[in-house]
Amino acid sequence: MFDYCIVGAGFAGSVLAERLARGGGKRVLVVEKRPHIGGNAYDHYDDAGILVHRYGPHIFHTNSRDVFQYLSRFTEWRPYEHSVLASVDGQRVPIPINLDTLNRLYSRNMTTDEAEAFLDRVAEPHEHPRTSEDVVVARVGRELYEKFFRSYTRKQWGLDPSQLDASVTARVPVRTNRDARYFTDTYQAMPKYGYTRMFEKMLDHENIHLLLQTDYRDIEGLIPYKSMIYTGPVDEYFDYAYGKLPYRSLSFKHETHDQEWFQEAPVVNYPNEHLYTRATEFKYLTGQKHPKTSIVYEYPTDEGDPYYPIPRPENAELYRKYKALADVESRTWFVGRLATYKYYNMDQVVAQALTTYQKILGVASDGSHSTTAPLAG
Ligand code: FAD
Ligand code: UDP
């Protein structure tokens, strides 16, 4: 008899499997329908021998010391600060918009103060920015919004920015200094030997049993367990009782080129032309040296695996109904980006899983709250 059946071997499932087995001494069965662990963070060596991310670029960044220290048990790191160029008006300029972006786009030589004054002039202030359009237009005005955000967002989400929560485009800051980093988090690094190696270390424990290429529904009733941790789409778990929760998907086009480098930045965003949103060249991320280079284009689509919960009021409303069902499902914990319908980065999922582990310990000790720290053991 297993103590836990964990559905999904991504960050949510793997962190909980690791904690419950190594920290809690539990017997854990991990059931993953794909032929590999790691969820969407899975990486592997392609036919040319280049380390690539199968499901698009995954760059690790966090402000949480706890999350970084926890993952450091399973990997060494390669320091890496991400940067992105956007293809706009025939030029490649830094995104997030910064001083250099403005100067190059408008052929100017502004200082930071002048750039602030420029943005103040073009911005259309909004008292309560509610949508992804409001929040950008309020900061940089309509012209820059259209150049950098409108088409990219319509492509990525199949919706106009005015139909999406402010939190979506608010992920991308605007700066008037020359900082060209995509993220400013305290910890920015890539797992030195890749994500999959890190997951292998997490799951390498005698109390963890892994079943790949298995949908949990196919083993229901066949393998006994006491409780479940579910990290798949929450609407699917409840057989779409209230209808489908919208998730956005992507189709990935991987290519290897017979040249050492393909583009001048790790990622190039395409806010206007082309059906794809961005192109990623993996060797920048991984630091691998190789005479060839591998890249991936991302084409957004409604069909296919669910990758992105879509943050907008009507979806939050529908999710609340599923959450009400999940809250009374006594034997199942719902964790991760798909099961809690949250546009979470990897570090946020790790933090959520560690918090869930803490809650599980509390519940397991029969009402008396456990004092065990989530990282102990
Ligand atoms: P997942 O990784 O989706 O894992 C869930 C697993 O459950 C999957 O492997 C799935 O196959 C399995 N599963 C589902 N249903 C069943 C079933 N019925 N039976 C068995 N198994 C099942 N985050 C960052 O921090 N930085 C980035 O740069 C970044 N880039 C991203 C780029 C893209 C294109 C995408 C899509 C995401 C990106 N993310 C990034 C987010 C990151 O992928 C997620 O935060 C993280 O992987 C979520 O982990 P998870 O365990 O919740 O879900
Ligand atoms: N975005 C945009 N133009 C860009 C970069 C981002 O319009 O050049 C918007 C778009 O809506 C995107 C969101 O900001 O989905 C968040 O961007 P991020 O790079 O964080 O997306 P992710 O890496 O999660 O796909």
C-alpha cells in the first residue's frame, strides 16, 4: 500500500515526492503520463548532442532563499542572467523597454531623466489599471504599447490585452536605466547539468516508485494508496463538471543549424510579423560549447497540451467553482500550475509544493499541527 499517489512528475509532483519520501518517510508512487520526468521543465540532448528544453525556454530565477537552497540539494548551478531582444521596426532592441530601447527606436540620446520625462509625456495615466492594456499604456503610452505588447499578446493568448488581467503584461517591467536583464531576482542561475538531471536526483529514493507513460486513471483501483497529490489540469480531474477551463497551448518547432551561433541574443521576441512569438537559442542558456546550434520557435495555439492558465475574470470565476470542489475532496491535494490554475513560474510552484508539504504534515498529525520545517530531513 502506498501512502501517496502523486499524479505528474513536474516541479509540483517531484518536490512533494521528494519531501514525503525523504523528509516524511512515506511510500510514494509517482504516475506520469509522459515518457519522462520534469514536466514542462524537461530538457534533453537532441540528435546533434545539444542540450535543449523540449517545452520552450526555462530560465530559473527567484527571490526566495528557501527555494534556491532547497533545489541546491539536487544540483549545482551555472550563473546566468537572461536577456531578450525584441524585433521592432526592423531593429532588435532590448525588452524590457529600457533607456537604450528608447534611444535606438527614436534615434535620440536621452538621459534617464529625459527618458522619464518622455514617458510621462506619452503615458496615458489610469487610476485603476485593470487589464493588460491599461497597465502598459499607463506606463509607456499607446505607441510603445502597440509596438511591443499588443500583437505579441494577441498572438500568445489569442485575446486582446484589454481582455487579460493586468498581471500578465505587468510581468515585464519598464526601465529608464540601461539594465538589459529580463529578470532582477536575487538568484538567477541554470541547473549546471540541466533540469532533468536535477529531477533525477530528487526522485532517486528507495521509497519513490515511478510509473512513466501512465495516465493515473488507468491504474485507479489497481494499485492501492491512501491519499493523492494531483498536479494535472483541475477541470480534467472533475470530468469537466462545469465545462472546460481555458488553457493556452504552444506548438514548438525545434531546429539545429550548421553554424556556431544563430542569433545575437538568447531569446528574440517577435511582437509583430511571423506566427511565432519568440525564438530561443539554447547554448546561451546552458553555456554548452558546440560547433552547431539548436533553437526553438514557439507558435501559440488553442489545441494541444495545456501550458498556460489564462488570467482573466471569467476564467477566475470558473476556476473558483472547481476550487470549491477541490476543497472538499478530502483524499486529494491539488498543487501546481495546472491544478491550481495559476500562471506560476517554477520557483512559485516549488514554494507552493513546500507549503503543501507543511500542510500535509499538519493534517497527518491528526489535528495537532506539526512543527517540522518543510525543508528538514
Ligand atoms: P507541469 O510541469 O505541467 O507538470 C505536470 C505533469 O503532470 C506533466 O508532466 C503532465 O504530463 C502530468 N500529468 C497531467 N495529467 C496527468 C494524468 N492524468 N496522469 C499522469 N500524469 C499527468 N517558469 C520559470 O520559472 N521560468 C521560465 O523561463 C519559464 N518558461 C516557461 C516557458 C514555457 C513555454 C512554459 C509553458 C512554461 C514556462 N515556465 C517557466 C513555467 C514552468 O514550466 C512551470 O511553472 C512549471 O513547470 C510547473 O510545474 P508543475 O509541476 O505545476 O506542472
Ligand atoms: N509580452 C509582450 N511582448 C513581449 C514580451 C511579453 O507583449 O515582448 C507580454 C505577453 O502578453 C506575454 C507576457 O507579457 O505573454 C508575459 O511575458 P513573459 O516573457 O513573462 O512570458 P512567458 O515567458 O511566461 O511566456
